Amino acid sequence: MAYPDETARSLRAPQRFLEVANRHTTMGPLLRDFVSLIRELSGCEAVGMRVLDEEDNIPYEETTGFPEAFRRLEGPLSIRRHECMCINVVKGDTDARLPFYTPAGSFYVNGMSRLIREFSEAELGKTRNVCFEFGYESVALVPIRLGERILGLIHVADRREDAVPLLLIEDLERIAMLLGTALQRVQSENALRQAHDELEMRVEQRTAELARANEKLQAEIKDRERAEEESRLLSSKLLTAQEDERRRIARDLHDTIGQSLSAVKFTIENVLQEIREEGGSGKGIRSLESSVRLVQEAVQEVRQLQKNLRPPTLDDLGLLATISWFCREFEGVYADIRIEKEIALDEDDVPDRLKIVIYRVMQEALNNIAKHSGTKTVRLSLRKAGGRIELEIQDRGIGFDSDEVFARNEFDRGLGLFSMKERAELSGGRFAVQSAKGAGTTILASWPL
């Protein structure tokens, strides 16, 4: 059978194969169109494509014209376990000196029956001879190359003799080189696409993991915030209960013990007056006078306890009057310390719930100044600023290292600072201390209006 000149010219012109190679980005459609085009232009009965995989198998990726029984027998070929012409071509185990091999490593035969008769029994035992069993007289196996690498092969078969002349084999070898480049591009694109898909999948998985972790974190944050809020409310209630108890004890001291002591003092004074008028003994008078002094001291102690527990002026006259009273009392006790007051708000500007808090912070701050600062002057300011109530107490004493103090735990840093901070924050405010050794101390507490 002669290879048609027209077909030869078509095969030697690679435009149609280039169009196919450039059209596809996946292997299946690429091989399918190559197989169809080779069958059309070669005029052969059957065409197949084998592609070497990562496990050294060379299965048929695409065929046309081969019977199903043939594909089942020829499909599971491995270059490690089998011996046949397909294996030799893919492994590059060919010898161009033999008449059925080309210098490019292709195998072709145009009379399979004649070739088989020339083989010895030992040589026949090394090959599968499936093409011969199915009656294919003309067979060509052309390696698909990419440089020195062999990626697979083109299998052309026909039951007629002389259907695969050398001219066709040479054209198929050129086509196989073009196909090798296309396969490499498709495989690279597939690998890139697979890597991209895997990356996208990992990103989605990681995003989902991060989302779950974020949900868990948000839940934990909410639980912690809820616990902190419950703790804050409990502490606030405890402070409120403490102030209520102080108010009750102060009232009880005034209404019961204080009044009882006053009544005792009044009674003793009356008896003392009667004894004097009746000319009683000097010893009895002195004893009663001593009792009066003791009762008077007890009354003063009760009054002082009452003021320390809760100054009555806070409930009777308000916060501003109580601040003025406390400053006078403080300067009376600590005569060498002078307080400069700046009150820049009205009584109605301060919510009732904050009055005792502001008083306690001021009381603790001034007591700390008296104990530790060594200052002669204190500046006390209560004002409205930026939508907040601000209490600022500043001294010019010895100061301290605030970073070092606040690096300690709450109890080592001093109960006074902790108490002021806790009261301010539990009542919805903010608390800050600025101090340095030799530079005095500023305490600033503020609450939203």
C-alpha cells in the first residue's frame, strides 16, 4: 500500500496539530483530537496513545479503532513487569541496526506474519504478540519525546500490509515531538492547576479552622467578659453593701450608744450639781467629775467613729459640703499640710451613687499623702471636663517609682492604691497614678457624666 503524497504533505504540515495543541489545556481532549487527526491523515484502522505515569505504567489514555478485547489485554502494561515492543520503545531499548527500528527509536512493521516467522521460539517468548493475535499486519510504535525524555508512545495498527511506510513513521515522529511539548505544557498546567486547587482547598480549610478558632475565641472572650462583668457587679454590690452597713452602724452609734452616753453624761452632771448644792464631800465630787470626763471622751470617740464610718454631712448636706468639712478636719489634724481646693461643678452635677465613691477616693488619697509624701501642699480639684467628672489630687512630695509599684501584685503595691482603683473602676470610672521619685504624685479619677 502506498502512502498518499497528499496525506504526506498534510502530515508534514504541522498547522492542524499545532491548532489542536494550542486549543486544549487538559490531557483528555488533547489526546482525543490528536488520535482522531492521526487516524484521519494516516488512513490507518486503529490509533492509540499511551502515556507513562508516575508508577511506570503505560496505559492507553486514548484509542480509536481497537476492539474492546484488545484494550483489556493491552491496557495494564508496566515497564517494570512486562516485555514487548511497546515496553522497548518507551524504555528506549531499541537498536537502529535492526530493520524494524528507526534511528529515532520507533518500531514499525508492514508484515507482522512474516516478522513473527523470522523470530525464534525464545525470542517469541519475550513478547506478548497481542497485535499479531488480533490480526494486525501493519504496526507502528512511535515514542513521544520531550528532549531526551520519553513520555509515552503513539500506536498505529492496520490489518492490511504496508499500511505504515517509513515516510509515515517519520511524519509521526515529528508529530510525536510536537505532542511531547503539548503534553508537557498540559501536565505542567494540570500540576499548576492541581497545586492551585490544593492551595485553595488548604486556604479554605485553614480559613474554616481560623473561623472556628475565632468563634471559640469569641465565645471564650464573651464568657470571660461575662465573668468579669459578674465579678464587677458582685464587687460593686459588696462595696454598696459595705457603705450601707457603714451608714447603718454610724446611725446606730448616733441613735443608740451616742444618745445613751449623752444621757449618762447629763444624769451624772445633774447628780454632781445636786451634791455640790447639798455640800457633799470633795472626794465624791471628784469621782463624779472624773466620770463625766470619761463619758465625754467616750462620746467624742463615738462621734469620731461615726464620722469615719460615714460622715453625716454627706447624707445631710451633700458631697461638696463634705469635702470642705473633711479638708478642714484634715488640716486640723495635720497642721503642716495645706490643701488648695478647686471645686468647679455643682452638687446636682454629681450622681448620688458617685458621691460616696468620690469621697472615699479623696479620703484614701489624702490619708496616703499624710502618711507617705512629706509634702506641705496638696492641690485638690473636682471639675467637669470633656463630658466627665474629674477628681485630681496632686502633691509635691517625695513620690515613688510608679512602674515598679504597679509591676507588683495588687496587695504588695499597697491596699490604698488598689482600693482607690477598684472603687473608681467598679463605679464605671477610670483611675490613673502618675509619680516619680522626687517629683510628687498625681492621682486622677474620672467618671462619665
